[in-house]
Amino acid sequence: MLFKQQVWLRQKLLVLGSLAVGSLLYLVARVGSLDRLQPICPVESRFGDAHSQAEFPLRALQFKRGLLHEFRKGNSSKEQVRLHDLVQQLPKAIIIGVRKGGTRALLEMLNLHPAVVKASQEIHFFDNDENYAKGIEWYRKKMPFSYPQQITIEKSPAYFITEEVPERIYKMNSSIKLLIIVREPTTRAISDYTQVLEGKERKNKTYYKFEKLAIDPNTCEVNTKYKAVRTSIYTKHLERWLKYFPIEQFHVVDGDRLITEPLPELQLVEKFLNLPPRISQYNLYFNATRGFYCLRFNIIFNKCLAGSKGRIHPEVDPSVITKLRKFFHPFNQKFYQITGRTLNWP
Ligand code: A3P
């Protein structure tokens, strides 16, 4: 009898002990996490006037870094999503191009901002007839969960050069903000070529040299039928967009500068999107091995872009480069004039 009582008492003590240790650990973790959050992101200083504490709660930050990630991985229930007032919102800004301009880097870097939520995949809603026929609700359902106070951004570089897209986007939201990231046109064309070349090589296919595609062998002039050349005539594409949107709704990002000096470019975008400046030098560090800036979200989580970004370009005949630069020059001048941004390309 005495033995049974001793066992019962020991079990009870064990349960009570575990509960006490558990509670203690919980308290330590909670206080620790508050300590960590406070100096980095006190709500008021993060959002200044544009986003008051009521408008943009601290839990938005916790959500952005945690719950969203969990939900995407399927670890968070629909109830949790409802509990946190999360919604799938149509984008308030779209990176419409240009292909190989640095669209992925721009999207990922903007996603460092606590008020920005990115659509991870290129949706290709407006440029793909089959997708477009599925309707706007289909598009909305492709968007990530976010707080109403956050803005969703997507990028599909094919939008910039596809005929039907400006009208379709206008029909969705005539006051949407449009981001165009451009690089020096000849470099961009070579980058475009390099991507296609890599695809061919992967399939063990041979491909023409860049020089052969970019220069018409019959006339020895620039081959304007070559897509990589056409895409780099930025002003031609922009003019189509201007039939629907005023120039104030566009912001030009210098893709060459985003590579070498990303922060000032991102600060200009923050301003254009009416976001309080929250991306800092802390969030961007140069990775010598990659040869590019990489992203630092916090003390634990950082990442570089995939290896498919930042390929080594093939060597191109300097006379072809000169010819291309001469060809693009008048188009570039027009582009500067329309956009009000001079980029000093050769
Ligand atoms: P290259 O591969 O020619 O170097 P996009 O995302 O529109 O396809 O653009 C790809 C380009 O983004 C790359 O072209 C690369 O130069 C540029 N880029 C800009 N910032 C980068 C970064 N931080 N990491 C990797 N690539 C970056």
C-alpha cells in the first residue's frame, strides 16, 4: 500500500515538474523573442506616418516571416489564416519587365520590405490567353496571403513586350503602379541570348553565335527581327503602354545599378510605392563568391539568387557590340526623354 502511494506521488511530482519546466521555457522563449523584436522593429519607428500601429500591426511582421511561410508549406490551417485576417489581394504594383533586366532580383529585394508580399512564381496571367480566359478570380487565387495593409507585387517580364497586356491590366486596375527594370540594351540582349543558349546546350542542341543572330548577314545591319534585339528597343514597347497609362504610373529601375549598388535603387522604388523606407544596407550584403549582392532577412535567414541569375556571357565581337550600341542610341534617347530618367548608356 505504502509502495503504491509512493509511486503515485512520484508520478504526480513528475507531471507537476514537467509543467513547471514547460512554463518556464515558454516564458523564456517569449521574453527572448520580444527582446529580439523590440530593438529591430518597434512598430512606430518601422512605419512612421504612412502606417500607424493600428494600420499595420506588429503581427504583420510575424506573419510575413512565419505564418505565410508555414501556410505555403502546408503547415498552417485555413482557420489560422482566417484568424489573422489574411486575404489574397490583387497586385497593387507589377514588375512588367524587362526580361533579363534583373526582374527577379528586384522582386526578391522588394520582398525584404515588411509591407510587401511577393507572388513567388511568374503568373503570366495577362500575356497568356489561356490563363487570361480563366478570369480575374483565378489570378487573385494565385496571389499569396497577406494583410489588407500590405501590398502584393508580382512579376512577369513577358508583360512588357506583349501587345494585349496594357489594355488587360488597365481593365483590372487603371491606377496600378508599374515597374520597369532596364539594363543597357546590348548587355540585356546578350543576357537574353545567353539564357536561350543555355537551354539549347542543356538539350544537346547547337545554336547560332550571337553575332549571326544580331546582324543580318545580307545587309550587315542590325537584325530587328531578332527577338533579343526587339525586346531591347524599350521605347517602342513603352509607347504602347502609354496609350493606357500616364507616365506617372511607371517607375524605371536601373538594372545595372541594382547589380552594383542596389540600395539607392530600392529606396527610389519605396518612394514610388509610397512605402516608408525600411530596406537598409543591413538587408543587402555582397557575396564575393556569387559576385552579386545577396539578401539578409534577419540574423538567421539570408539568401542569394539562384545560379541561373548572373550567368557568364559569351564573348561577343566588339564591332558587333559597337554596331548594336549605335543602333540603340536614338531609341535610348527617346526612352530617357519619355521617362525622365537618363541612364547614360553608351
Ligand atoms: P545575367 O544572368 O545576364 O547576369 P531576370 O531576373 O530579369 O532574368 O534578370 C537576370 C539578371 O539579373 C542577371 O543577368 C543578373 O545580372 C541580374 N541581377 C541583378 N541583381 C542580381 C543579384 N543580386 N543576383 C543575381 N543576379 C542579379
